[in-house]
Amino acid sequence: MAHIPVLLKEVIDGLELKPGMIALDGTLGGAGHSKKICEAIGKDGILIGIDQDKAAIARAEEILKDSCKFHLFVSNFRELSTVLQSAEVPQIDVAMFDLGLSSFQLEDSKRGFTFLKDEPLIMTFEETPGEGKLTAREIVNEWAEESLADIIYGYGGERYARRIARVIVEERGKKPIETTFQLISAIEKAVPTLYKKKRIHFATKTFQALRITVNDEIGSLRKGLEDVWSRVSVGGRIAVISFHEIEDRTVKTFFRSRKEFGDAELITKKPIVPGEEEILDNPRSRSAKLRIVKKINASM
């Protein structure tokens, strides 16, 4: 399945890109946004791209060739300072983060991001997680029932979190839950019949919560925003596309704190969301929210 970048025009217009700029894409994914950024900043511009998935980096190298100068890193945007030091780039002009999963991760990763395929419960953004790396399998099979319920509710907003946690513990007592379909089976037993008939799949929020926990996505986002703010030049802009409430709230809180501090202008007073046409073309975009901020003073 082809990757379709979300809110592409809105991101490119909102960043006010100019030839020769140094741009950061902290979440390369399918490189759809990066391709357009490269075209806008031109041959004299530089793109710094980050992704934890080696396969994403390899695809991006092919997509971006001949567009602009670029440096791509297998890393997490929470390691931004190290990445920029390696690229010998002390400051950037614009930055963007698309916090959604790419189509490739959903369709081809074989790491359990999607409930449409029977895959191992891994859910790490890294293609090959290192020894000791937390996985969804470990959470599902080893964490206490209360802890399971807390993350499913806190990161997924799942109203049946406690019921789901209880059934997971019951099912893993019979045999370990190793795959996505085994987990879906447990969730299905926990939720009411009517809940299974809603437009959004009944396992969506639980899978989201597990993925966020495995990858410490909210912790990474907070640190990434702080680091990129210290590296973006005065007059520079940061654009963030989020896909669920806790991400959007984290971005909104950070941007507003910079405004209150006196060194930011909110370009988007309210988040930009996809129009009907984009949602029809790309249903996955329906929950996307774009916020953009401009740095107007050097941070103290």
C-alpha cells in the first residue's frame, strides 16, 4: 500500500519554506513530507531526517535522491542533539514531526502494529529491538493487571480498560499471548457485543496504548520538543501532526508554554484538521491534528 502523507499542503505552506533552509524531519516514515520539503529548500538546502526503522531510512534515501542535500539517521528524535552533532549542523530553520504510523509500518513491519494481520506482539519502532528492549509481548504477559488497565485507559482512552486487563490476565494464565490475533481474541471476550459493531475496531485503543508504552512515545515527544526548540533559529517554525488526544495535548501544552514564556507565536490558534476530500482519499488521516509554532525570541 502506498504511503500518503497527511496534511501535506498545510505542512508545507505552514512552514514557509525557502531555498537554502536547513530542515528537520524527526519522523521520516514514508518520506512523503520530506520529499516536498526537499523540493522547496532546493539543492542549497539541507534536510536532516530521523527514523528508528532502518527500512524507512533505506526507502527515504531512494525517494530523496537528487532533491536536496540530506543526512539520514537511524535514531529517535529524542536524540536530536546527538544527531545534529553528527551532521555538523548546530542550528535548524524549520522542523516537522508526523507522529502517526506509516503505511509501511502497518502493512509490512511484521511487528504487530496492526490487528488486521496475525503477527508477533513486538510493536517496537526499531526493526530489530535490542536485548532488554520492552515489547508488547512482555507487557501483555508479565505486567500486573492494574498496570495493564492503567496504560490501556491512560494511553488509549479505552472505557473498558479494566475488563480488558482482567481478561488478558485470565487468558495468559492458560497460555502465553504471543500474537496479535491472540490478543484480539482476549479483547473481544472482554468488551460488549455492541462495542464490536462500532466504526472503529474494538482493539484499536488497546493496540495504541501498547505501542505508546513500548516506545515511550510521550516521553520522547516531550524531550524532542524541548530539544528542537533549543536548536531552531529565531523566526523558525515547528509543525507537529498528532493522531490522538494525549499527543495533541502534549504539543499544545508545550507550544502554549513557550508563548507564555514570550518566545513563541502560535501560528495555529486551533489545530488544522483534514478536509472531507482528504479523509475520503486517506481514511487514516481522519484523526490528524496539525499545530504550528514560530520562534520569535532566543530562549533564555
